[in-house]
Amino acid sequence: MPPRYTDEFKQEAAKQVTQYNYPIKEVAERLGVHADSLKKWVKQYKHPKEFGQQQASNDEIRRLRAELKRVTEERDILKKAAAYFARNPG
């Protein structure tokens, strides 16, 4: 699992590129992060409203997927129980 960075870390990393004009590759190497991650953070820093909406959508998708998995498992259990009781009445 990739490491998780705090929002503060991401913002400070993005500031080094946007405010201090350091190259993305240099900042990424110095901080030990992938350049693609830093590019994404810079984009998020420049357009925080868009990122907030996207993040909310991603969170909702994750939540719905987890709920779908749970409901699917419950359904499968109930199908097995129904089949069992159909074969063994009473």
C-alpha cells in the first residue's frame, strides 16, 4: 500500500513548485515522492474547489462500493439459507 501523506504535507510540497518555482522533479526527489503524485498535488493546490468536489465523489463511490459488497454478501447468505430450508422443510 502506498504511503499516505497529510494534506498539509501535500500543500507545502505544491507550494514549493507553485510559489517558489522549483522544478517538480527536483521537489519530488528531495521529498521522496513520485513526480506524478506531486503533479496531482500541484493541480489540487491550484484548483481546490474542483478537487474538493472530486474527492467527495470518490469518497461516495468508495462508500457505495463497500455497501454493495456488504449487501451482496448478505444476499448470498440468504439465498443459501432459502435453498437449505427449501430442501429441509420443518
